[in-house]
Amino acid sequence: MTRLTTNDIDSLSDQLTKFDENLKLQTGRDMLGIACHGAAISSKKIQNTMKSLNMAAVTMTSGLGKITGFAQTIKDILTHMGFNTFVPEKTDATGIACAIEAKADIIFMADDNRYIALNLKKYRLIDNIQATGNVFAAALDLMANGVKDQRALVLGCGPVGMAAARTLIGFGAHVAVHDKDMAKCRQNCCELEKNLSEKIELIHDLKSAGRDFYFFLEATTAKDVIDSSMIGPKTRIAAPGVPLGITSRGMKKAKSQLLYDPLCLGTAAMAVMAAVSDYTNIEGFDFQEKKEYLLPD
């Protein structure tokens, strides 16, 4: 997991309402709706579940130490979505103990390596990496008015990119992947294909991608991967990458065609996946098999 900084999240809590408004303009849904779309879960289902859950965001100080305001920002995101959430006064193991003593059902916490949500009653662990790949693929599907039978390019073959590729394939997209390490890219895509019927295309020449693809999921940890020449009127970009891998000129050109967020959507997806009682582990999730969970939004 790329480590966030205090600057990355400093003003997020104050912008949640505006962020949801922008999401609705770009996708037709808010944070909760996009997370439910990624998990193939009805928004009504999760809204009914919210009322009975108590969530805690625990401050962790191990390793490089805490990111100032991280736990409070998580609380603010979850509260904004409608979940009952609190931050224990204590940190680390004592904070976890306090959360359990306060009868938390789900605990959010992060260290240098992982950001997770633990459902204590269902013995379920949701990792931010998998949830982020899933929810940004869901956002791209909504931005594109459906990626079914469309070509979508995932930039970055790490865990977020591979989770996104899997979800996009679940939505019916023809997925291609590019990475600066194409040997690793081939290996990771071959591993993913073992559990899929769809083949993944490998893209070696990124310069031609702007002509060949309209839909991008930018999941790298590099700067300036997407430049302005790759962006046209039909382009849509969902970008969870930290740092954002788009040139400054590309960002100006893309404007509302770009959806970027370092924390909120991934947290929303974690909450939804952790909260629903009949949700299976994301690694074993099958969109077709889970259609019975869907109700009209």
C-alpha cells in the first residue's frame, strides 16, 4: 500500500458533501452507491444494515507512525455515508481493546503495510487494496455508462490493478493491462486468467493507447503515466493511484472526465463489503453467482 501523507487527507473531511455531488455528476451515484455497484449489493440492503452496526476507526502509531487525522477522517467518511462510527481515545492494541469493549462490530485500522476492516462478528477481513481496485472499476463502469463489450486499459499490474481488472471483466469489459515491468505484467495476468474465461490483452506501447482506448483505470504509483495526447472527448479515467499518474496538462484537459480520490471510495467499498452479512470474500466473488443479492436501488 502506498503510504498516504497528512497533506493527502488534510481537507477530505470538509469536502465530503462536495465530493459526493461531483461523483453524482460523473457516475450518477454517490460513494455508497458506487461501492454497492462494485459489490453487486443493493443500496437499500446496506442502508438497512447500517442501523444495526457500530464501527470504530482505531489510530495506529507503529512503524513510521500515525498519519495525523487519519482515524478521524475515516470516521468522518463512514459517518457521512450513514454508519455509526467512533474513534477510541487510545491507540494501537489498547485502542483495539477499547473498540471491542465499546461493542464495535467492525474495526478500521492501518499501519505502514495494510489498511483493513475487520468484521468481528463475521470473522471477515476486507483489505483496502482489493476494495479499492473493485470500487474504481465500478466507478469507471458507471462513468462509461457500462463497459460491457468495451475495451478498458488498466495501468499498473499491482494488486490494485489486478483487482480492478478482475472487476472490469466481471462487468463484461475487454480488459488490457500495461505496466513498466511487462514481464511481471504477463505473469500477474496469466495468474489472474486461471480463474477467468476472458483473456487479458497486454499493451506494450502506451503511446498508442490514446487511439485505441477510451476507458482507463490508472493504478500505478508513478507520475505522468497518462499525458494530454491520450485524452479525447470520450475518454474516462478512474484513478486511485498515489501519486496521481496524470500530467498537469492531462488533468486540465480531462476535467470531469477524471475521477481521482486517494481514500474515500476505497473506504466506502471496505465498509460495504465488511457490513453485508452474506457477502463472500472478494477474491471468490462472482458477479453472475451473486445476482440474487440485487434489489432495485
